[in-house]
Amino acid sequence: MNEPEIELGPLDAYMDLPAEVTIEDTPYWLVRTSEGRFRLLLALCPHAGGDIRPMNDVLFCPLHFWTFHAESGVCLNDPSERLMQRNVTVKEGRLYAVGDPY
């Protein structure tokens, strides 16, 4: 069974990362890992639902000052917490969100 794909657009539209992306009315940050892979990290804090924003080299929630690793989404305040994420693939120069959030 094929996983659902949602087209995000051309790769060259995402030169500045992290980039804001909205899928099915849900906000994400598109990031690139040190291995060169793309992923989407939910832009809502799992702690209190605050808006996650980039700050220096982390993602930050201003409600209670939680910070998240900008590649993995793991919370730096409580490593048992993390941002939900979605996989991203590149096909013929276009980005696609693949599968459901996890």
C-alpha cells in the first residue's frame, strides 16, 4: 500500500530553512538534517500548544520557554517530549510530505 503524498512545491522554493509549511490546516517547519534529508516538524508545542518559532539554531516555544532540536524535534528541556513530524521525499526536484504525522 502506498503512503499518501502531499506536494509541497519545488525544491528551490525552500532555500531558506526552516521554512513555514501548512498542510491540511496544520502548521509545520520544513527542516533539513545534517545528512541532507528533509522533514516536517509540527509548529505547535506538545506541552501547551504554543506556536513554535525558529530562534538561532533551535525551535522555541515562547509560552513556557521550551526549546527543540531543529533537526530531530526532540525537546531540550524534557527529552521524553518531541515535536510530531512527517517524512519528506524529493522527486524530480519537488518536495512531498509522505505518510501521516508520527
